[in-house]
Amino acid sequence: MLQLDVAKLKRSPGESVSFELMSDMPPIEMAGEKISFDGPVKAILNATNTGQAIVVEGTASGLLQFSCCRCLEPFSYSFEVPLAEIYTTAVEETEEEEVIPFSGDILDVTSEVLKSLILALPMKAVCHEECQGLCPGCGQNLNQGKCECAGTEVDPRLSALRDILKGMNE
Ligand SMILES: [Zn+2]
Ligand SMILES: [Zn+2]
């Protein structure tokens, strides 16, 4: 959990405190898939007491265990997402939707960090820009070397014909 101890800050309007937090996080769920973190999430945040609220700004970064959309191999996806939230202890309902209520001396930013992260995640990610992916013909991981059918672009009609010819030769 990413939590800021704002006990002192709460009582000091106009003051600003910086925080550096590290925390392990449970896997996140995206499109029905569980994605695990590869190591702790680090947050570098600045909290300011504006008199009415506590404004928290900064970034959260870390690694996620992704699967490459081209070659399907697992790899570490590094992320850095922004965080900018307004927290208030004011009891009355506020008109502003962006203001997040909190009570006590601990300000938990975990769910806001996760929301920001999920918004920033790509639907598809590649292990590296030059990833060759899998051969559509035989499924060979082309990063690990060329396959038997390398170099030929397989037209589905041609490949059906080839299968028939292959069957006749066997
Ligand atoms: Zn790849
Ligand atoms: Zn192939």
C-alpha cells in the first residue's frame, strides 16, 4: 500500500512535504487478465496543504510482467505514471468530483495510482521494437532464429494447396 503520513501536514496550512514510498502491490486485472508487478512500485510524491485540502502530485513507477504481443514471451514492462489528486477531510459533500475524501492521519494513494496506471497501460506491448514475432506459417519464434518456411509469405490459399500437394507426396 502506498500511504502518506500526513499527521503533521494536516495541521500546517501552506506547508509542503515530499514523500518517497516503496510498496509491493497485488496483481492488477485488465481485460480479464491478471498482470503481476515485477518488484515494488515506487512513488515520488509531493503533498501540499492548501488550507482547504491536501494536494498530492508526483509519479509512480515500476515494472509489470507482460507478455509480448508478437512473440508471446514474458518480459518486464517499465512504467511511470503521473499522480495528481486532491484529498480533503471536509465532511460536507463537495460539488467537485475530483476531490477524494479521507479521514485520519494516513492518506492512501494506492487506488489512485492503480487507476492512473490502468489508464496508461497499452493494450498491446512488444518486448522490444525489433521483435520479429512468431512465424505465421510454423509458429517458430523468429527472434531465436529462422524457420524452415522463412522468407516465404504464406498466402492461405497457397498454403492449403501446399498441404494437399504434401499429402499427395506422402
Ligand atoms: Zn517479442
Ligand atoms: Zn515458419
